[in-house]
Amino acid sequence: MAKRRALKHRSGWQCARRLFPICAWACAVLVPLVSNVNADVDTSTGHGDNTLTNSVVEEPEFTDVIQNVTVPAGRSVRLACSVKNLGSYKVAWMHFEQSAILTVHNHVITRNPRVSVTHDKHRTWFLHISDVREEDRGRYMCQINTVTAKTQFGYLHVVVPPSIDDSLSSSDVIVREGANVTLTCRANGSPKPTIKWKRDDNSKISISKGHSVSEWEGEVLEMARISRLDMGAYLCIASNGVPPTVSKRVKVSVDFPPMLWIPHQLVGAPLYYNVTLECFTEAHPTSLNYWTRDDGHMIHESPKYHMENTVGVPAYKTHMKLLIRHIVSDDYGTYKCVAKNPRGESDGTIRLYTSSPPTTTPDPRAITVPPPSKPPRRDTPSTDKGTKYQSNLNEIDKGKQKPDEGGGKTHLNWVGGASQVTDNAARIRKFHRWIFILICFSSFL
């Protein structure tokens, strides 16, 4: 019995709590009506004949519309409702979509602690909402409790910057080369965000064979038969006009077995020289790279050998180098560069053979200067006679030359003193005279 009474009492209390806002607004409506009726009774005669006075009370009216407001989530907002001739009437604020009474006169009816009300000499009534949330959007109604209630509406737009939902979006993926890839990006916000995909290095996105784009719009990005060239980071960018724009980075890794490229499979080097063997590899995941001899034994770092691996661009490329110092006869033979990763293994062969040492390069300072030559005249006959006279001319010129004091040999020295240059010029002039004489003599023959 006591339990039934307690339940009855609790249900009655809950009902009273629900009806309180409605009762408060009803009281606010009825009290002014009763007071206005009493004010219209003529008590001057004391007879109580309920005769109305000739005075006319103006009803309240709105003096301005409620402005629509757009506010980002998390900010504060104020809606204004301006009235005149309010008198003893009351102003109330309501959220139309939620069918909720927020305030009546100076009292806050809602339990929402973010809502408050103020007024400016009973003329402008302000509804304040702090820390605006997305659920606060909608139509707000300002109402005056006249016999026929007067209302007007204003709309509150709440915009929310975009945010990417990681639980519904793709994370980093690893696929085999030649497989299809689907990337997904979901974002929330108001207005609804748009999604764009771009590559982190600004290179093109390969959608399918022969179809590449700079960027892709949509929540889902599908790439057919992906290759190692498509490996890298992809950016999902969400924007809706409300700053800030947000992005998510998705890394796509493409696995494939090692591949080798050898620029020189035959390398010659002389004894006691140093030589460098080279291999280029491509592999993902990163391969284990090493060198072996033809007998299969692995080559280790030592005073004889030095190995160097340089990572290229993109990062799945590697340049392998093997330096062999002070080659001896046992060093000639076959060498292998080997690359291994979880997807497979590859190797390449280089044969090192003996070659002759390079010839000594001449001293660049020892420059041989050829003697001056005179181009043949157009009227010089190209016959055997000309050859005969030319040989005779050489004999005559030799007879006129004086033997050198050092050993009887003569030569042209283009770097000598002024006297030597003068002698050489005289000899040249004499040489030209003999040519002229021989040409004249040959014309009489």
C-alpha cells in the first residue's frame, strides 16, 4: 500500500513538472486579461454597473522583425524581439521545432543552462544562447500574450566546421602490385562538407590505365591495377566554407619482389688497380642487398672490399656499389649482386676480367707547332712538272740555308728572339721569290 502511494506521489510530481511551463505561460496570458477587465469597470459611481470607460488601451505590437542569424558552433548568439505598448502583457521565447518554451518575461523556463533572457526597458527582449550547438539551429518564436497571441519568427543557422570521422575513413593500406585499391573518407559538418583527394607530392592520381587526374572529388577513391608509381601518401581534404579546412593523410604502400638492373655486366681492370662494380635495385618492402663471389660466398666489409648502398628517389630504388681495392689475379672472375625481400629474390652477375693499363697521357704543355704552309695558287698546274719543280725548289732552298753552329741542323723556332724572327722572315721572302721565278719559267716551256 505504501509503495502504491509512493508511486502515485512520484507520478503526480512528474506531471506537475511537465505542466509547470504551460501553467506559467497560461497564467502570464490570463492575468493581464483579468487585470484589463477590472480596469474597464467604472467604479466612480460606486454602483458597480460595469459600465466601460471611454478610454481605449492600445494593444502591443512588434516594431521590427527578428533578424536571421548564422553563427559557428561554440560561439554565443543573441536574438532580439522589439515591441511597443507592451503594458502589462508578457513576452515569451520558444524554439518552434522543439516545441519548447524557453523564457517568459524575465523568467527562464527551460532547463538548458546555456539560455538566458534580458530586456531593454521592456521594449526589446533579448534571447541569449551561449556555446551554441548544432541542435540549437531552427526557428525561434517571439510571442506576446494578447487575446489573440501575436508571434514572429527568426531563424538561427548553426554552421559547424568539417571534421573527418576516422572510424569511417581509410587508414594506411598495403597492397600487392597490380591489385585494386579503394580509399574512403567520411566527414561531418554543417553545411555538409565536400571531399577532395590529392597526392601529397602533387603528382597525378592514376584512376585506371590511361586515366590520370590531378585531384579526385568524392568520398570514395578507387584505383585499378595499382603500380609502384602510385605508391605514396594521399590527402583527403574536407571543406564546407567554414574554416578551418581539415585533411587526413593516407599512406598507400605497394609491395613487389626485387628487380635488378646492371649497367655493365663485363668490367675490365688492370692488375693492382681499384675497380667499382654497380647494381641498381627496386623492391618494396626494402630488400636485403649483398654481394657474393662465383663460389656463393658472401662478401664482407674488409680492407679488400667496401660496399655502399644509396637509397634513391623514389625510396624503393637502391644503388649498390662494390669497391675492390688493389686487384690481384684471384680477384678476377664472377660477382653477384643479390636482393631479397618477403615478396621474392633476384640477383645479377658481373664478370671482372683483366685489361691493359691505360697509356701514359702526353704532357699538355708539349705542343707541336706545324710549319707554316701556303695554300696552292689557282693557276698552279696540277701536273707532274709542278711536282718536279717543287722538289727542285726544295733542293735550291736547302743549298741556301746555313748550317747551325750546334750540329748543322736547321729548324724553325717560333718562340725565339727578334733576330731569329727576322732571319725567318727573310728566308720566307726568298722562298716566295723562287716560286715566282719557277712559275714564270714554266710558262715559257
